[in-house]
Amino acid sequence: MPGKVKMVEYFVPKIKEDDSVKIEVYTGETIEYYCISRHPVSEVKKAKDVIDSNKSTKCYSNSSDFISSIKYLAEQNNIEIEFFLNNISVGSDIEPIFADLNRSFDLMKSLINNV
């Protein structure tokens, strides 16, 4: 029918009914509806949308894909960009941000080594 919106059906996994433990991790753009975080491709698209809006704005993200994309897209389009790490300006330098984000690898390593 013209003008009718087609509903997208999402796959909803069944949960095991017995007492055994099983962890299932679903990834990809098709399951983004269920996620708190977004797929990396979506983060890059979001950065492009911000640049394309050509408006001053504040963005909030801990996504390395978004941070990298918006930095290089801003530079390419001669748009001023300033990053803040824990409310402290680091200018246009994203290295301190990546150092902070990469702390997750240290935590992961310490947790895995302690198993």
C-alpha cells in the first residue's frame, strides 16, 4: 500500500530453559535496536551526519570510530574541532583520548591473567 511503513522484524533469540549457563553474543548492524552501544559503521555515519549538518554542536561519545571519524572529517572540511577528556580540553589531539579508552585492554589483560 502506498504510504504504509514497512515494519522491520528483529530476530529475538530464545533463552535456554534449563539451569546450564550459556552466553550468546549477537553483533552487527541488524541487532543495533537491542544494543546500548552502536555498530562502528553507524558511529562513522553519525560523525558524517554531524559534519554534514554544518552547525555548531556538542557531541558525546566514547566510540573510537566516532572520535577518529569526526576528527578527520572536520579537518578535511576545515571545521574547527575541540575534544574534551573528562571535561578537560585536549584541543584537536585525540591521542590522550585513545590512551584513556585503551585502559580497557589493561583491565581485560589483568582479568584474563587472574583466571
